[in-house]
Amino acid sequence: MIWLSEMLMQNQDLESFEQLLELVRERAREGERFLSSDVRPPFPDTPMDWEERIEAAFTSASG
């Protein structure tokens, strides 16, 4: 399982929510099977539906 907080700590160079979504897709393609959205992403462009968008990015890339 990958935790969103862990991904953010390991990739402090991320500058936007869109960059985070691409990282989420990449991790799913690498074989991660589960994702926990344990923290709200700290980016100014983080949308209100951020949890749904992260989940959609993860499942679409791993499927």
C-alpha cells in the first residue's frame, strides 16, 4: 500500500495537483495495488473533489 503522505514526502519537488496525479498514475503502473489518501495535497490548485480525482487516476492507470 502506498500512502499519499509518503508520496508527497518522497517527492517534495512537486508543484501542482496535476503533477501529483501523474505520479499517482506512475505508481499504479509500477504495480502498487492500494492507495490511501491520508492527507489533503498542499497545492493551490487542489480541487474540492481531490480524493475522487486521485482515486480515478490510480484505478485508471492500474486497470
